[in-house]
Amino acid sequence: MWTSKVRRMGRSGSGSIGVAMIWAAVIIASAIILKGTEYFSQMFVVLAGGAAGSLIVLGGSTTRKET
């Protein structure tokens, strides 16, 4: 039981890092494309919220008990 939990935590950590890197790339690319437009601040909030939400969901899915 202990080893499966350690293995799962290792996978979830790398998954969280991967998801964070993807969202960072999306936010940076969007910022470059929308730079100087009136939509930049609105889209930044939406993208940042999406990134935070996905990391919360991903983190929550790894803390559930195995049955």
C-alpha cells in the first residue's frame, strides 16, 4: 500500500508540472498575440483561472483514496 501511494504521488507531481508548463505556454502565447489590444486583460484573467482550476482538479484527483 505504501509503495503504490509513493508511485502515485510521483506520477501526479510530474503530471502537475506538465499541466503547469502547458498552461504557461498558452498564457505566454496569448499574451504575445493579444499585446496592445483591449482584450489582453480580460483574456489573461480567463486563462489564469483556467490554469489554476485545472491544477486544483489535478491535485484533487491524486488525493482520492484507492479502492
